[in-house]
Amino acid sequence: MQYLEPATSTPEIKQSRYRTEINRLCVEDRAAHDWYRFVLSYPPHLVRSYLERFGVNQYSQVLDPFCGTGTTIVECKKLGIPSVGVEANPMAHLASQLKVDWTPDPDALLAHAVKVADAAQCAIKKYGKRRLTLPEESLKLLLTNSISPLPLHKTLVLLKQLKQQGDEHYSRHESLALAKALVATISNLHFGPEVGVGAAKTDAPVVEAWLAEVKTIAHDLRELQKLPFTPAIAHHADSRQISQILEPCSIDAVITSPPYPNEKDYTRTTRLETVLLGFISNRADLQVLKRGLVRSNTRNVYKTDDDDKWVASHIEIQQIAETIEARRIELGKTSGFERMYARVTKLYFGGMAKHLAELRMALRPGAQLAYVVGDQASYLRVMIRTGQLLAEIAQVLGYEVVSIDLFRTRLATATKEQMREEVVVLRWSGEKTEGNK
């Protein structure tokens, strides 16, 4: 893939633009992928590259154990390769599940959406100056000012109409279209790449934006339905308990990107649509959601967590945790979250070790794996070489480390160091030794 730069571009500008372009969704890849997508998702062309390298074909089965919004399984389905995804975040799971469901009749879907849109517009007019809003406990879950009162009211009216006139053949795809419209048009959110809140929109074309997204889905379905049927499924589950979901010796290849060890609360990225679509409504619901995730930040660490036992004998991870704690004390950092930096580092790698250990039973001998991960320095600027450490953990568990490929680099804001995003390539021989059982 080629990226062209103006002749006046400096080396720094070129590098910055390349890092942006390499992760951008190409026009020819938008069908299904663009129905709803994390801003941090890796691109479909990366999936294609490793599918080709691994020699995957229609007789293989590919797994994405951290499938997010479904990039790997969507791309596999397009290419005629059976696939399975696992995702613990309910909003991301909905997206991945629906992006590989190409069964709705596109014309009937659009006709139903137009009917709902007309009803919603009439209902909005009837409300006049009265406004619907969320219960206080649900509002508290949202990023402050992430959606303005009038757009929120219109969204809730639309949701009422979707419920009243719901059709099981179309409702879920219509909900996904609303999730996309919320983050792209209706809300005050912006992504760059962190989620943030921009200038407040006093009003937004809620129904129109939603209907436009439904039209996109319908348009894509017309083209996608021309492709041969290929099985693809997304499970809503914890990847650290993957043996409860997958059949033994059923997976030929893994292409995935787990969370990175940093202070990014991944649930914030999808919080608005997660609340509005009814997946969570209070703090207790949010805690249940977070408990199903790998512990990658201090916002989802709990007293009963014990994944760190999986890396208790890993010298380098223990040393990194000790360095983080020593720097915290040296700098006089005393907040509750800062006190957990060292612990969450061990919990993260322990959770990944647990996942890799569980995964072995599902892999066929010779299975090949690609894990997209990134270096981090979020915890008091202590460098964590995620790819290298993950490779070491995998090796102890009996995997062969084939390579650690550079995907891209980025400049760390705090340290000004070049941070590597890498693809850790592994192979499973199918043979366990006494040391990796």
C-alpha cells in the first residue's frame, strides 16, 4: 500500500502522517468494517497480511480472542475463511456479532427504518419543549457533557420508537446504526485517539444521522450478500476462560490485539452507547462488565484479583513492578490509583499468561498466532516492552516465538521516546513439556 506525501513534507511530518495512514480504513475496506469501529482498531490490511503469511484458507478456522468490533472476523468472512471471535465488552461484542451477520434483507431493513424514522420525528414534535433524560444513576456513568440535553432527548425518543416498532429481523442492526451515529454525529465526543469531550452541540440531526447509517448498512448488505456463505461467530465471554467456549483442537490461526498495560479505561471509549443501548445502567453493572476484562488499568482492579500469580516467577515483570513502586515513593505519589500501578502491571501480564495457557487446548498442532501489542510508559514513565514480555511468557507456556515484527511507531507525549507497536508471532507445536503444563 502506497502513501504519497507533498514534496514540502519534512521527515517528521512524513512519519506522523504514515503512522496515521497505516491504521486508517481504506475506502475499499469500508463495507461492514465501517458500521461501527474503535478508533484504535488495527486495519483490515494487517489481518490480510498475516492470513497470507500463515497460509490460512477456507479449510482453516481463525480465532480473535480479543475481537473488539470484529476486524479479524469480518475480514475472514469476506475472504471465505471460517472464524470465531471472543469479546467481553457488550457493546463491542454487539458490533462484532452484527458485522458478520449479513442475513437481513437490505430493502426491508431500510423500509422498516424509514417507518421508525417517520414515527420518531412525529413523536419529537409532540413532545414540544418537554425533554426526556436518563435516570440520575445512568447519567453519572457518562463522560460529563458527552451528549447535550436536546440530542439526548431526541435519541431517547428514537429508542422508544425502535422498541415500540421493533422487528427482530432488523432491530439489532438498527441499534448498531444508532451506536455509530452517536459517536460520529450526535454526541459531543471526539477521538484523537483518546476519547474526549469537545464543544457542546445544542442540537443534532439525530434521526437523520441514524437513518443515514442504516442506509450504509443496507447498501453494504447488497454487496456482501453476493459473497459465498462463510461461518463466523462472536462469543460474549472472558478470553481468560476461553476453554469453556472453544472446541478442543479447533483453531488453526489467531490474529488479535489485546488491551495494552496502560491507564486507558477501555470502557470509556464505548460508555455513551453502552448506557443508551441498555447494556449497563448503574455502577454495579459497570463493575460486572469490568470484572470480565483483562486488568490493563487501575480502574478495573479489585481486591480479589489474583491473575498476578501466573507471573510470580517472571523476574523481569517483578522488577518492572518494583521499579514503578520505587518511583512512586520517590515522587511522593499517594493517590489510590497510583498505589496500584505496580499491581496492575503484574495483573495484566498474569491475565495474558492465563489466557495463553487456556488457549492451548483449542489450538491445533502447528497453529500460528499474531498478537498486536504496544510498548507503554503510562506508569510513572517506566518503560514496559509489552511485546518482548508477552513473547517470554508464551515461550514458558510452550509456544515457539517465531518473530516480533514492527507494525508502527508512535512518539510518547510524556517521554518523547519512540514507542513500538509490534506483532508477536507465535507457533503452537501441540507438545507440552513438564515446564509448561
